[in-house]
Amino acid sequence: MDNVSRVTSFVLSGLNVTMNYRVALFSLTLISYCFVVLVNVALIVTIILDKNMHEPMYILLCTFCMNGLYGTTGFYPKMLWDLLSPVHVISYSGCLVQALVMYSFVCSDMSILAVMAYDRYVAICRPLEYNSIMTKPRLLLLVCFSLLTPFCISAMNIILTSRLKLCSPYIDRIYCVNWIIVKLACFPADIIVNNIFAYITIIIYTFHGFLIVWSYVYVIKTCVNSLENRAKFMQTCVPHLTSLLIFLATIFFDVFNLRFGSNLPPTIQNVIAIELLIIPPIMNPLVYGFKLTIIRNRILGGITCKFQR
């Protein structure tokens, strides 16, 4: 048992069925990654360079896009390498790092969405107090909370996973996921602590969900009898709700795939596995870019100036 538990590398077996289409998949993956980087960097740079957008809502949006780049960087370079390689192997430490990035990326997205919901609540329901509540120090604290807390929670999950003795080096997925690694443990009793901490994590992010629902209950109540607030809701809350629904839908399919997707065709499993790393990182900046007038005008203005030159 000691010999099989000393896993030094993992074999990612989820990609084997698609190797006949290696060139086409490599091209599509590279185009997707380039487009993710393009739309997110464009929005981030626009917000950073325009002082008129140095407000809480836009700073949180900038953080949201940065987290999207962080998560996709943990997946696409390794995926592109695997598409060119006949053997899909990742080191033990590299697998844990990738699982950490994936885990913290998803948790940070949820935290940022919760903070953005609170920001919209204060802006619409308590507009006279907005500047005194969403001060720069408090905003910095909220941004740090939405990035560092998920990272620490995810790191704790990965540390608990790293202590397990594993009986197999085969991961039936195209990238490393903490839950998949935990299932490779030799002794079921060893993963009790992992399961307990996983339930604690679920409870923490359930409270995030309650915060979002609570914020929008008050926002909708406030907007019902006010045309001005309804216009503000349509302008700033609809993009947030769209991003939230996209996030929840992709998470639902990913969790379903992890828990019950073993009977699905491998190609379908792969599509569901990567949707979380394609759809939200591309759609979020596009939704905000098209819906928020000031961002749309800045980007279109910059493109127009370049063509005129």
C-alpha cells in the first residue's frame, strides 16, 4: 500500500478520446483563450485609465475580470500543451496548484458577486449614504475579502488533500479538481476531515447566496415605485444578475458532471468541464461592456481613434 500511495504525477485521461481532432481543438482552444484575454484586458485597462470610472462598481468589475484571467490562466496553457503532447501528465505539486487555482477562482467569483450585490443595494436603497458607506478603505477591505478569503479557504482544502495517501494516479478529467483527487484516497476514513471542511465551505458560500438574495429583495422593493431607480436597476443590476445566472448555471452543470456525469459520453463530460472556464470569462466583460454606457463609449471611442489614425 505504501508504494501505490507515493504518487509523484497524475495522468489526465479525460482528453484521450479527442486526440484525433488535435489540431482543430488546439486552434479552437487558442482562439478561446486569446478572446478571453482580449475582452477582459480591454475592460480592465479601460477602467484603470479612465479616472471617471474609479468608483466602487467599476473597481469591483475590474476585480471580477482579473479573477477571470486568473482562473483561465490556470487551465488554458496546460490544456494547449496537452493538445500538442501525446502523453497528458502533470506533476503531483502541479496538479495541486491547478486544483487550488480552479477552486479559488470559483469561490472568488461568488464572493465578488456577493460584494457587487451589496454595492447595488447601497447605491439604490441608501443613495444618500453611498459615499459614506462605500469608502475607499472599506472598498479595499471588501476587495481583499473577496480575493484572499476564498484563496485561504481553497488552500486549506488543498492542504487537507495533500496529506492523503492515494491509490491511483489517473484523473478522469482534462484538468485537476480537488474532489477528484480526494476520491483517489486509499482509505475512506482519511477523507472525513476533507468532507467536514467541504461542508463548512458550502455553508460559507450559502451565506454569500443569502446576501445576494437579501440585497435584491430590498433593491426590487425600492425600484417598484420609482422610475429613476428602475432605470438604475436596468442599467447596473441587470448585468450583475446576468453574470450571476451564468455563474450559477455553469456551476450547476459542473457539480452535476462531477457527481453524476460518469455515465455521460466523454465528449459531453469534457464540454461541461470546460464551460466554466469559457462562458463566464467571455460573457461577463461582454455583458458589462455592452450594457454599461460609459464603458461601451470608452471602448468604442478608443477603437474609432485607432482607425482614424
